[in-house]
Amino acid sequence: MKVILRNPRREVQVEGKRRVKELLVELDILPSTVLVIRDNELLTSDAMVGGDDVLEVRPVMSGGSGSAA
Amino acid sequence: MKCRKCGGSAALELRRHNAAFCSPHFIEFFRKQVAEAVHRHRMFSPDETILVAVSGGKDSLALWDVLIEDGYRTAGLYLDLGIFDYSVESKAKCEAFAAARGQALHVVRVADAVGAPIPGVQQATRRPTCSACGLSKRYLMNRAALEHGYAVVATGHNLDDEAATLFGSVMHWQTDALPRQSPALPSTHPKLVRRVKPLYRLSELETAAYAFLRGIDYIVDECPFAKGATSIAHKEVLNRLEEASPGAKHNFLFGFLERARPAFEKTEGAVLQECTSCGQVTTGAVCAFCKLADLVKRRMS
């Protein structure tokens, strides 16, 4: 499957099937810090992914000035 | 994973609530949390028009969306920071959002007020970018609200933002900052508008999920100056705690608001007066924003 990561934007190819939570562990990403999106739908941590899937792992963290709108 | 309410396929798991929700029930949950925040802190009433400060990011656009859906009268305020392509894209997102929903959007250019865009301010003053940016935003939000006659400004600060700010204040024992941390800051001077944070009960993951599920086109890339920012480091620490102990951020923030904050409140507040240069509210003779603008002007001349 293809996994699209952000900040910076990059793509990685991951072989085999696994659950989302296992994929995030392999990528060293905390589950609460990203949305995992497949075919315009959100996936929960127990969802199985693999094969020809294209996943976007979208970070949710923002910040900086502390007064951001 | 199943939705706690209907048993359908879940779109999002909320570990701190030990629950998962499908898309419609998560959106319902989200709106209830905003309504609870507004009610609990008497943030605004249905007969007021709310100025929503928007950045083009998930939080502020999600907030604006909820308020519109709940029938509030709103207008947007976009502060153009002049941060290269990031500002160009974020402004376009705000304009498209407002146009699609028939909402007014006020745009204020930071460069017009300070004398340079945020990158120029940083170069001229050598002051940390996020510090000058935050100061400018607070000042310009208040000024724009006064100029256009809005009594309240709503910002998209979420639970993670508030917990990270609290963490930073506690780490340095900034006891003056602690009483100012609140979901609703009242107007304590005729020239100081009320500031409210209706998303303070919702995490960053939840605001992102809401924006995604509502089809809101927001800017995903982070501000180029946020990399390495202290607030980001604090969020990362808190996220590690949250992973080990779901609800840690909620408990940290809500425990402070409910039990610790009153202990830091002073019986006598700071004496507010009008800046001799611009007329906005300050505790000194000249406000911090005018000092910043003056420094930029001198360094760039």
C-alpha cells in the first residue's frame, strides 16, 4: 500500500496487511496525532489496511504563536 | 469498531471518553461540546454577532462552521500575516469558506499595521517569530472588533492548545499568566472586547475530524515558523502522556480551571489605560504593539 505523509509531504510504500494501529507503530506516529484517511473516509485504529490501499496520514497538530485562530 | 450510539461503523475513536462514534453521531457530539462551552461560560447570546478569528486552519473554520450551523450571527476576521505562500493559501481557504456560506469576512494585513509582514518583523527585531505574531494577532483582533462594532471575538483554541499553554505557564511558574488562562475572558475596559474559546473542550484530533467529516477545505500544512516552536514541544510531551494515560490533557486543563485557577486570581486586577500612541488598552503608557511597530519602523529605516 501507499502511505502519504505530511510535514514534509512524502510517500512510503508498505508491504503486507496490518491494522492501522500496527502501521502507526511502525511509522513511529502516535494515533492521537493523526487522521488516517482511505477513499475519503476516516479509519479507526482497528481497521485492516494493505494491498492497493492509498492512505493519507494527516497530522492534526498546529501551533506556534499561541494565539492562533 | 462500532459507534457507541447506533452500533454502526465508527469513524473516530475517542479514547479519553472510552467511546467511538460514526460520522453523524460524532458531529452531534462535537456540537454538543461547543454548546456546553458556550452555555457554561456564557460566551455569547443569540442576539450578538460574533467575530470569528479565522486562520484557514481546521480549528477556526470548524468553529465558524458550528456557529453558523447553530444559527448564530457571525462574521470572520482573517489576519494576513504575510508569511509567503502559507498566507496566500490560508487566505484563499477563508475567502472560499465565507463565500460558500454567505458570510462577511474582514481582512486585515499585519504589514499595514506593524510596518512589515511577520517574516520582516522577525528580521527587523530578532524577536521570536511566534511571539511577535501572537502579540500582533491579539492587538489586531481587538482593534478590528472595536472598529466594526463586535462585542465578542471567538478563537479556535482547542483543548490541546490550552493544555500546552498551561503546561508552558506552569513550567516557568508564570503566575501572572495563569489567571488569564480561561475559556472566556470578559471585557474589563470599554475598549477591550470579550474573547472566548468555544472549542476548549475538544481535542485537536476532534477538531480535525470534524473539519474533515464536514468537508471543510482547510490548510493542512503547518505554518513554516511553527517548526521548533516551544508550544509544539509542549504538545508533543503532552501527547506522550495522553498516549500512556488517556484523558491526561483533559484532567490537567479542567482540573486547573475548576480547582487551581481561582487560587491565582488577584483581588485587584491590573490598571488598564489607553495607549498614548494608538488609544488601545494597555497597562503601561505605550502598548506593546506600538513599541513593536516603532522598533520595526526604526530598524527598517
